[in-house]
Amino acid sequence: MHAVGGRRTGRMSEAQPKTAEDLFRFLDELGIEHQTKRHQPVFTVAESVALRDEIPGGHTKNLFLKDKKDNYFLLTVEEHATVDLKTIHQTIGAASKVSFGKPEKLMEYLGVIPGAVTAFGAINDTSGRVKFILDEGLMEFDTINCHPLSNDQTTSIAAKDMLRFMEATGHEPLVLKVTA
């Protein structure tokens, strides 16, 4: 809903997900340096490998997971890392073994579609439904590269600034060793 002159308009009952431009404005407000490169939409790590020479730093793979109690997690790891989905629940504090979250919940909580999943989705998780976990190995890179809420761009920021961004969205990201 939008407030107009003290009253609400009935445009939509849910807030619209933030866009890449909203994200860039937020990063600017925080004083976080960022660079973005436009490219063809990519949906998988394999498709995005061609961009590696043009964009230095750690490139990400994101796993949107849920446990049986409907607790949601976003694991952000280096693109070639392996995550053992049979045992990861013990590391991340899930109530049970995990499975992949449904695309509807991905859009509802993070404001993105499959193929555009990103740690930057924290900007859309205003109700704090998702626990964000950044892999230790990824955080060793000086620069981290993520989609800025759409898969036709890649945004680069410093690893330490990713933590600042998360905290500014009201999330306390966990930096854990979640990869094999």
C-alpha cells in the first residue's frame, strides 16, 4: 500500500520487491563502493563462467533452503564450492535436513526469481524470514560478485562491505565453513 496525504491507496497489499536501482541507491547511501557490469541473462554458474575474465573476484552460487519447520536459509558460497545438503543442516542450525525453497517463497522473501538468487536479496527480506550464511572461503576474496536482484548484471563489492550491507538490512549474517 502507498500512503497518499495520510491515507492508504489500495494499489497492492504487499510491498513491491526492490529493484537493482533501489539496491544501488541503498549501497550509495551506506557509502559502499560498487561496480556493476551488464551482460546477457545467466541462469547457472556454467553460463556465467564466460564473464570471469571481465569481472575479477569471488563469484557466487546461492542456495535457497528450508527445513521442515519452514525456517529459510540463503547460503552464499564461491561458485565452484560443494555443499553437502545431507549434513549442512547441522552446520547452519536448521531444525531438520534441508530442501530447496519453492520459487514462490524465493520471490516473497527475497524478491528474486530462480537464476537471480543473490545475497543482495536481503534488502527485500524486511520481515527477517531468511537466515543469511556466507561461506568462509568466499569471504577470503577481497571482492565478491553477486547479481543485483536480476541475472542480467553482476555487482562487485568488497567482502567487508557485504557484511555492512547485510547488517544495514537488519540481518546478522553468519560466516561459516559450509563447503567441502
